[in-house]
Amino acid sequence: APFSPPTRLCLWGRWRRRRTRSGDDDRAPAPPLPSFAVMGRKRKPKGGATGGREANKQPAEPSECKFLKLSPEERKMKLHPVYQALDNNNSKAALRSAESLIKKLGRAPVLLILQALALAKTNKKEEALKLCSEAEALSPSLEQQELRVLLMVYKVAGRPERSASAYEKSWKANPKNEEIGLGYYFSLARIHHHSKQQVAAEQLHKIEKDPKYRLWEAVTLHLQLVAESGTLAKPTRVGAAGRDAKAAEPSSGQRRKLFLAEAKVRQCLEAVRARARAAGAGASAAHAPASASPSAPRGEPA
């Protein structure tokens, strides 16, 4: 038997008291002691080997993200406590607020990134990087606000190259967005990838015809030369034969980059001059009717 005799007697007494409280006739003959051996066994589930409820149970569907259904104003109100805690350098409060929002509203990318920032500031960098990877997988094209917070996470974690890849994915999805392009350009500057910086500056100039982007192209070309040769100074002759000077002379590829950088600077200056002339012409045309006055008749000579 699975139970000792004292235990069986105690259980039978409990069963007897319950029967008395239910109003049954006490004069009825007491039933025999229950079969404790049977009670101690596990009952077989009904409805087959897996059981009735388990057989009818369907796999749970992934919960929908309620945060994405909110309006921009409601999102701003929900995120305000997290941003306020981060501004006050209270990482633990920000982490608690982010976790509660994730439980209530779902795993939205911005919530995961804010939680990652709080974790990174509490020196939990590996967990923060995992959350950032999950956020990028949920939404390859992140918004500018999310990218800024993501940049802060990777800066604290010491992984600037991942911020450049995140900006690159988002800019490929939104090639007309100038703000994301600027973020991509400066994220490449942090990892000293000057060749991609030049391409980004060219694409930015196609989006917005701003002369500064031509100047940025020239700067990135010069930076590529600095990275290749270590200096932009003119070679100086050392020794009578001048072999050191020949070795220090720029190669054909470096000369081409120098000429291209010079051309970009000239294009930038021409664009600036054209804008200045157009602005001056517009200002003179605006003031011309106000300053003009009918000329007085000239007197006849004596």
C-alpha cells in the first residue's frame, strides 16, 4: 500500500467528516475504507494517450505588438518615462519601465532598443547586443529616432561598425531620406571607412543639390590618401641621388584621387558662387521697385 496505516486512518476520518457536513444520514452503515492503493495511482488520461485537453490544445499564436497600433502621440506618452529616466542617468528605472512596456505592448523595436540602452549602461553589454540584433531582425528599416538610440547602444558597447551596418540597411530601404544618409556618412567616419564615405557623399548630393556634399567628397578623397600614404606633404629630396624623393612620389592612383578632389572643390566653389549670384539678383530685384522714383526734368542750359 502507498500509505501507512495511521495515514490511512487519518484520511478516512477526513472523508467521514466531509460526509457528515454534507447532511448525509449518520445512521447509515459506514462504507469500507477507501481503496488507497487505487487513489495513490495516477489516473490514465481520457481521450487517448495525450489526454483530452492536451489533444485539443492548439499551439499558441505569436502575440501582436500593440505598440505599433498606437498613434504617434500615444507612443510619445508611453516612452516619456523611459527617456526621462535615461536623461536622469537612472538606468535601473529606465530598465523597469522598458520591461513593463514590453510586457504590456509587445516587443516593438524601439522598446527593445531602449531596454538595450539601459542594459548597456548597467554594464550588461552582451544582453544589450542581443536585444539590438532582435530589433534589427524585427524591422530592417528603422526610423531615425530608433537609429539614434541604437547608435548610443553600440557606442557604449564599443561596436561602432554595427551602427554603420544598421544605418546602411535603413538607407537602402529609404534611399531618399537625407537624415538617415547623414547618419550613415558620420557612422562610416567613426570606423574610418573613407571609400564608402565618398559614395555616401555622392548619393547625398544626388538627393539634395547642396555644395557642401561636393566638399565632403573632396575631404574623403584626401582622407583616403592619408590612409594610404600616411601624409599629404610634398616629398622632399634627401641625398644627392634623390632616391628617397622618388619613393615618396604619389602613385598614379593617388594622383587621380588628388585631381578628383580638386575637381570636387572647384564644383563646390562654383555652386556656392552661383547661389550667391542668384541670391544677390533676387535681393536687387526685390528692392528695385521700392527704390525707383521718377526722374526730375532737366533744366535747359543757359
